[in-house]
Amino acid sequence: MTAEIIGIGDELLYGQTLNSNATEIAAKLMSIGIEPRHLTTVGDDAAAMTDALDRAFSRVDIVITTGGLGPTPDDFTQKVVADYFKMPIEHHDDMLADVTAKYARLNRPLPDFARNQALFPTGATRIDNPIGTATGIEIERDGKFLFVLPGVPSEAMIMMDKTIIPKLAAIPQTQVIAFKFIRTIGWGESQIQEKIGVEGLEKIEQTGCGLAFLPKHGMVDLRLTARAESKEAAESNIDAALPILLKATQSIRYAIGNESLIDLIKSELHHRQAWLATAESCTGGAIAAQLTDVPGISTVYRGGVVSYHNDAKIAMLDVPSEILQEFGAVSQETVEAMAEGACHRLNADYSIAVTGIAGPDGGTPEKPVGTVWIGVCMRERYEEGDRFAITAQKFVFPGPRHVHRIRTVNKAFEMLWRML
């Protein structure tokens, strides 16, 4: 079965809000073998929404819309859908009671405009919204499905997980889609493609698999995709292609599957019963933020210091002022002192330190914008005192400020992973 996802809202069309719903819904559909063929965005315009529905139903089996189910005047998706299927909209007392109860749980009175949430197209099926007041809509016609969801991502995703995905997963499929991800770091797409070689690419094609390169600022995921009549046949095709990629990516591969680099770092630190600390300047806490996104990271991560100003590097990381005066904040000497200071101050066994010029200003001919020093440190404890093994590298990353920061974070994790 195929699907189209329609995002509704001027804020999406004008680029004022990121359409994260489309990305997450597409991934959920692919996980059960339903292939998204089109992602469409339309504004708050009834004619454009009707046209989008027409086109979608002419080319796919499943249409999922997000947005425009709220109680405000610019939320008229329900009316467009009801008109499209010639369904009358009626008031439902039980829906009003449910909306009233949800407001009461928030200790808020029900505003008059929210009473619109008790309106629903007669003949459609309700999709329960456990955390919001906008009820979703399900309509089936001639073997095709329409699911209408609110635009709030948390609401749309819980409705997908609780109602839509289980329903669609129960429908027999004539085609099964299987994936395998090979996750790499340190090389670009062209380097990996050259390593696989023309012969390797031809062999992969002969297995019936498709190969995609998915770059992410210093990291590249390779995705094998197989389509077959059964799960077993699709997985067999992937198993035939996989050894070619494993051989080509041996020195840069950190995972097969969905495990992240931080997951692997966490596992290795846990195995060693070791603690990690971070010291950041140009990334402003982005490394710490990615670490603390991982559940259970508190078992291996002590914490971090954001030492943006030189005074903070001296006060919080014990970086000698003489080093800063002689070599500058963006230097090998400073990043090494930051890495050692993080281990000392936070009583950690390993540390990551970064300092650089993210831009757009502040560069010099000797240290242009994008210059970054990254250091990773391993602390060895002895009776006579601690020793620190530090690896520091200089990089000059291309691109704008936010790209410099992303690439710095990714490279820092790569260096720690290689040290471990």
C-alpha cells in the first residue's frame, strides 16, 4: 500500500514552522511496510486543501493530513473534509462532555470557542486524542483511507501510535519492505562509494536491493532497501548485499541497525565502569545536550562545563592564564588544558573538550572561521598520581555557524569512540 501525507497550515507553507509531523509519520508508515509516495504542504485555503485531497486519492491508498482541527477560525480542515465526502457536521453531547472534562483537569473553564470541538462529521469514525481536545477523523471509501489529525506533534504522534499504525499494520500487504542501516563516521559519500567500487555496487543491485547514502555532517548512514512478497525474501536479499558494505566500511562503521554512536559510547563506558565529563566553548552545551537526550546516561556522564569566556575557562577548568595569553583560546594547548581540567573538576575518567571560532565573525588569516580544536582525554589513576592521555586535533570546518557546531559535536563523539 502507498500513502500521502498532507501538512496543512500557512505556518508550514511559509517556512515559519518545521513540518516534523511528516518526517515522523513517514517513518512510522515505512516501519510497517507502507510506502509514502508524496509529502504535500498546503496553506489554510479550502480550495487548495480540496485539490490536495483530489490529487492524493487519485494516486495513493492512504491519505494522512495534519493540522487545522483546532477551535479557531483558521482551523477548517474538518469542514473541508466533510464537504469533500458530503457529510453533515453535527454537535455531539458526549464530545462536549469530554472536552469539558479535559479543561477541568487543567483547572481551566471551558471557553465558548472550544465548544466547536464537539462538532464532528456524521458517518466518519472518531480517532481518540488522549492528550488534546481535537478529535481525529477516519473515513474509508472504496478501499482507501483518510486519517485527519491535529497539527500538534505530540497529539498527532500518539494518535498514530495508538490507533492508526495498529489498524494499518493489520491489513495484509502484497509487498514487504525491509531495511538495514550501516552507520559510519569520518568519511564522505564519495569516499565510501569509491571504497565499495563499481563491482560492489553492481553486486548489490543484483541482489535486488537499493542502496542510499544519507549524509549528516561528517556521518553517513548507508541504507539497504529490499522489496519482496514476504519478509523472509526481503531479508534474504539484504543478507546477500550486506557483506559487501561491511567489508567496505570496516574502519569507519560504528553500528549496524538503529543504535546511535552515543548509545555505543554509553555501553562502553558502562562496561568499563568509567565516567565521562565535557568541557565546551564554541558548541555552547550541544555535546552535553545530546548526551542527556539518551535515557540512562546518568550512569556514565558526570556533567559538563560551558566555558565560553576565557575567565570561565580559568575559573571552572583550571586552564592556566599563561596558556590563554600565549596561545589563545582556540589552540591545542588550551583544549588539552580544558580536557584535563574537566576530568579533574568532575572526577571523570574520560572527557571531551572543544574550543573554536564558529563565526560568522572573529576569524583571522591564521585561525579562520570554522577553526576548531577538539580534545579527548583518558585519565589513568596511579598511587603516585594521575596521568592523562590526550588526543587533540585541529579542524577547519566549512559552512555557516550552525554547521560548524554540528560537525564539531559529531567529530568529538567520533574521537571519543575511537579512543574507547
